[in-house]
Amino acid sequence: MKILTSLSLLALTYHALADIDVPGANGSSGVLNITEDTVIDLSQAADGAWDGANTVNGIYDASQWAVVFNYASVNIAEGTTVTFTNHPSKAPVVWLVAGDVTIAGTVSLNGHESQIAPSLAEGGPGGFRGGTSSFRSNPRASAGFGPGGGFQQNNAGRSGSYGTAISDSATYGNPSLIPLIGGSGAAADPELQATDRRGGGGGGGAILIACEGSVTLTGTLRADGGQGISPRFSNLNNSGGSGGGIRLVCDSFTGDGNLTAAGGSGWQAGGSGRIRIERVSASSDLSIVPDPSVVPIAANDTALLWPPATAPQVRVVSIGGENAPADPRAAFGAEGADVSLGETESTPIVIETTNVEQASTVQVRVTPRSNANATVIDAAVDSVVSTNPLVVRWTADLPVNTGYSAVQVKVVRP
């Protein structure tokens, strides 16, 4: 297996004669030609603007929360597999391609299977982690992470949700996959014995392939949720992470391969992810799970890659009076905390939305790293900062657990 930290690529000045326009697709990362199993290490990406000078290792654009590659063309040979190591931000993957994409092998953004405590099952790039299992008597098991992370219910770890809802976990995102986001992790069984120390599966990752030429898929492109039950531990009440997100934008789409964003297997299977296909023409006999959102586009259309400036936005301003970083990591100790709090039972959170109606519901999810279930709280309107654009501040009181917790905010518009 080849670990990709710096590809040797042929750099070309290249622009395909194509019927659609992909902004920024100029081939500056060269040709991606995979002839052996390869791991693309997203942590090697340089920080910068997605449409800036690119490198073979990609660009991490924090404002878009994506690791962007700009290829002249892509060829994944039959019998080879491409996987990814997460960027510290856990951001999804974007391939801008000036020419054609051929996937005869496998491109995988799957979430990881359940891990032995105290480890967490990583999501694929753009996806979220599964909950940790009990580690002897302490720490105890946790819920899954992400907007649709699984809860601990009735002495079982429930699966993650995304495009379809499982148990009390809600759906999120939208069929357009703008913005691009992956699947959520499953919870761990809170009743595991000391010898059964495996947690929930991670959520499937997310990828956008925007190509000015053709996409030919005779192999497999997948962003499945991680399985919650390992074959070695088939008696555990651990569940699968949800499927992730796959968005394809191209001039023509052909092939007879497999395109999947399915939930991971387990005591309870993970929810389905989302698949979006935008193309001028298509002639394919693909196996696609779940059913995709298919949108015909016209010749000479310009692909919409990112949310427009008028799109709804939400951010955490502060927690407990401490300013939240613009690019939070939820690293759980690997890089230090995004926000550190003193010992307390609850603390206020301040949230800011832009282009979001006051009749919307703003929900805050707090998921402890261990020892507790996740909590979801509705925030209340605190003040209107401006009316054009509409900027609103919201507040809520969060429970505080000892140790690390992940905090995520979701807007549900009326």
C-alpha cells in the first residue's frame, strides 16, 4: 500500500473542451493516476483559498470547510483502492477536474468500524465519529457524534442518521449537498461488560467530484457508514454509522459500477446518506444506494460549488464567555480544547445566524466524549444585530460534563 503524502504528478496547463464550466478547474494539481492501493493524507494540505494556487497535496479552505484538489484528469485503475487519512478539521474532499474522471477501481470514504475503548471510530472525511464504549468501570460509554449522532436508548447504542432518520436521531443537510457534509456516528452500548469494549461505527465521509468532462464509473465510489458489530464480536448491541454524502457534477456520466452511501451494519443499521448527480447527459447501468437526487443540467452551465453569499449561515460566537474559534476542531486533547471552561454545571452559549428567519429552530447538541448521553437544546432569540442582511443572536444554557464534549449547532427553517 502506498501512503500518499506527496504525489509525483505530471503538471500540465490544461483545460478540457467541455460543455460545463467548473470554477477553478485548471488542472494545477496535475494528473491523478492511481496504479496501486493509495492512502491520500489530507493532513498534508496547505492552508489557503480553494481557488488559489494549488499543490499536489491539496488546499484546505477553512471558510468552505473542504480539502480541495485541482486535477487535470483522474484515473483510478482496476484492482486499486484509494482511501483517505483525515485532515485535523475532519473536512470533506473536493476534486475539481478539468478533464475526465475514470474510476475502474475503488474510491472509499467509509466511516471506520467500531473501535476498542477508549478509542473512537473515525468518520470518513467530512463525517463524524462513533461513540466510545465503556472502558472497564470508567469512563463509561458515549453517544455518537454529528448532527444526527446516535443516542443511547433502552440499554443499546443507536445508529447515526443523515438522509434518513433512525430512532430519535434527526435528518440534516439537504438533497443538493450544498454545503457538503458527511454522515453521523453511532452510539456505544451503555451496558457493555468490561470484556466487550467496542463502540459505535463512524459516519461515512463526503466528496464532491466536479468535472468538466465525463465521469466513467465501472468500479466503486463509496461513502458508507462504519459497521458497529465486528464479526469477532457479533453479540454486541452496537450500531452502524450513517452513510455519508457523494455529489457528482459532470458533462456526461457513464458506467456500470457501484455508487453507495449506505448505513453501516450493526445491531441497528445506520441511516442512509445522500447522493446527488448533476449531469448534461447520462448512459449508465449503475448500482446506486440510496436512490440519488438526479438533476439534469444544460450545456455551458456553471457548476455551483459552494453556498452562495445569501445562503443561511450559523456560527457559535462564545461558550461560557469564551470566544469560539472560527475553525473549531473538537480534537479531544490532540490539539487542546477549542474552548476551556472552569468547573460548573451549566454555561451560556451565544449563537449567531445570518439570513435565518426568527421563526426557525436553532438547536444545540452537546455530546460528551464519555460518561454521558448527548443532549439537544433549543436556543432562544436574544437580539437582532441587523436586518439587511438579517443577523440574529440566540442563546441557550448548556449542561457541562467533566472532560471533553463536542458542541454542534443546527438550524431548522420553517
